[in-house]
Amino acid sequence: MSDPGAGPDGTVYDMSLFLKIFLWFWLAMALIVGAVLLVNWSTQSEPLARQWQTFVGEAMNVNSQTAIQIYENEGSKGLEIYLERLNSRQRINAVAMFDEQKKRVAGNLDLVGTGDLFERALKSDEPEFLRETDKVFSAMRVELSNGNKLLYVIEVKRFQAPPFLTNRLLLQILAVVLTAGLVCYALASYLSSPIRKLRIATRQLSGGDLSVRVSPKIRNRRDDLSLLASDFDEMAERIESLINSEKRLTRDISHELRSPLARMKVALELVRSKTSEEATPLLNRIDSESDRLNEQISQILTLSKLETGSGEFERGEINLKRLIESLSADAEFEAAAKGRSVNIQGLDEVKIEGNEQLIRRAVDNVLRNAVNYTAEGTDVIVSLKREGTDASIRIEDHGPGVPEDDLEKLFKPFYRIEEARDRKSGGTGLGLAIAERAVSNHKGSIFAENTGTGLRVTIALPAVIV
């Protein structure tokens, strides 16, 4: 059975069109989701930081004014209580109030590590900030009712931008990617399904199934692929009509020729009885030619039955070893008269299921062909081997071989490689074609190959499992 991923020339393709469309669309969707998330995260972090700084500044303004009022009304003790309450908040590490000489009035914050923050805040009307790795110092100048200046300083935890990936975000990304995957799968399937059906139908048509049609399978589509399917069906219908007409014409002509041939044989015998001995050679020649013509007609009818399946062939168990021994003995008798021989090199005990007459004719045609073309003084090698579940028959001659380009054409009806040679040998180009159809009728295969010293034909047939 051929590989579904292989082309007509045997080339194996690594990826189907469906998989390419699916993966590219899915990758595009995933990249878009990732890009949107990254841009959104990077553009939101800085505005959030600025908003946080504004919020801290406003809170400091409110808290510092409250602290001044408490200090003027309740003194240092009341201010200490208020600052302790502020310090208990989650994001505030420490808070304190200082005078202009950097003397702490209340609170628990130390000015060590604040650099020039104190000096900048005394000169500014707005909150000043000093950012460290994990914390931020902020200072704001305030004035008492008597005109003295104090400095309100806090240490808070630094604002951290939200992490790019969180468990919740990962679940959201996974949900989006999976949803996109399902959509892409459906889209890829929709786009590639008609092409896959066309490809299957094309292979069936090339394999001999002329009745295959595609349009009924994709009738709901209204696009270019639907038109392509219609064109394919029209082509297939035309091919089927032409081939059936050709087969019918060949079969009808063959049938019609048999009756005149039969009458001619009767007339020939009547003429033979009434003519002198001088005309006997000519009459014998006419007789032999009519026999040859009758045999050719018989071959054409057999080929027609095999190709159309119109003939009914009885099937049973066939002993291949015994059949090949019998055919080889007959072929040896003919070969000896031409200075050649048939050499059997191993016959396994193998049985198959099928029509013995068809198999006999197939093997005999190949064997006689080898005897005709093997060189004088050489032999034809015949072997039968059981290989797995198959019976393999090999027939090898020592003739001129066949051009590589013509090997596959050997089994086509009426095909001749060398017209002069075929006429000399009496070949009609039907023997190997009948062999190929007979073997195919038994779900087997037949092929030819050059060995360098001649031509080898191999017939593989399903063996009966004992």
C-alpha cells in the first residue's frame, strides 16, 4: 500500500497542507497574543509608577498638615502618637519629623542614607523623592504658625510593577491559545479538506477507479475549490466514457471476429480436401495464421474481462510449487529446442487463494517471455520463496534487458519496446498486460527490474497462512 504522504514519484512529504495551515495560523495567533500582552505590560508599568508617586505626594501633604496641627495642639507627645499610628500602615517602613538642624522632633526614621534629600526638600515647595532598590524616601517641608520650618520624612516600600506572568495570566493565555488552536484547526480543516479529497480521488482515478467523483462530497462549498471539484468530475466522467467506449469496442470487435474465423477454419478444411498437395504448404500457413489470430482475440477478451471485472472466476486453494514445476517443465521443453534451458533454484511449499487458470496464465506468460529473450546457451532462473505473508515468484533471464524508462510500461496492453524484435518473436504486447491484471485481481503486485545480466520479473501474491 502506498504511503498517503508520498507523491506520485515516490517523494515523501514531511508535512501536509492541513498541518502547515494549522500550525502557521496557530503560531500567528500565539504571537499576536504574546505581543499584545507584552506591549500592554510595558506601557502600563510607567504610568502606574507615576500614579503611585502622585498618590504618595498627596498623602504626604495631608498627613504632614495633620501632623503640624497635632504638634501645635498637643506637642511632641501627641505628634509621636500620630506618627506611630502612621508607621503601622502596611507600605510605610518609617516616618519622622525633623527641624531645620536635622534634629528629630518625633518618629523613628533615621536620616542616614538619605543623601541630599533633606537639603532639597527644605528648598522645594513639593515633595522630594530618593529612590533606592527596595524603598523610597520622601521629604516635604512644612511650616508652623510661628514661621518655623519642619521637615516631614517617610520611608515607604518602593512601587513594584506587576509581574509579567502570574498564575491567573498564564491561565488566561492558555485559554486564549487553546481557543485559537481550535479555531485554527477548524479553519485549516475547512481549507484543506477539499484538496485532500481531490488528492484521494485523483489517486483512485489513476489506480483505475473511473467512477470516483468529488463534487458530492463538497457540494456545500461555493468557492474556487468547488469549481475545481466540478472540473475534476467532468474530466473523470470524460475519461471514463472514453475508456469504456474503447474497451467495449475492443470486446465487440473481438467477439465479432471469432465467428468469421470459425467459418474460415471450416472453409479451409473443405478447400484442403479438394486441392492438390502443391497447395498444402499455403493452406497450412493460412491455418497457422488463423490460429494465431484466434489466440490474440482470446487474449484480448481475457484482458477485457480482467480490466472490467465482468468475468466470474472460480477461486480455490492453489499449490504454487506444483504449478510452477509444471509450467517450468513445459517451458524447458520449448527452451531446449532453442538452445536454452529453465533452471529452478528453490521452490518453497506455498499455497495461495485464487483462480488457478489466471495464475497459471500469468506465470506462463512471464516465463515464456523470459525464454524468448534469454540469450542462446543461457538459462532462465525460476524461484519461489515465502517472504512474510507473501509468496514471491522470481523469473530471471539473461537477455538484453529493458531500458529503465520502459520498465513500468512493460505491463501496458500492446506496448512494444522494439517493434522488429516483437514481430520476430511473435509477441503481441498482451502477455505481460494479462499477467499484471491477473496478479492485481488477486491483490498482488508485479514489477520488472534490470539485473545487469538480464531482466528479472517478480510476482508477489498473498499466501495462505497455514
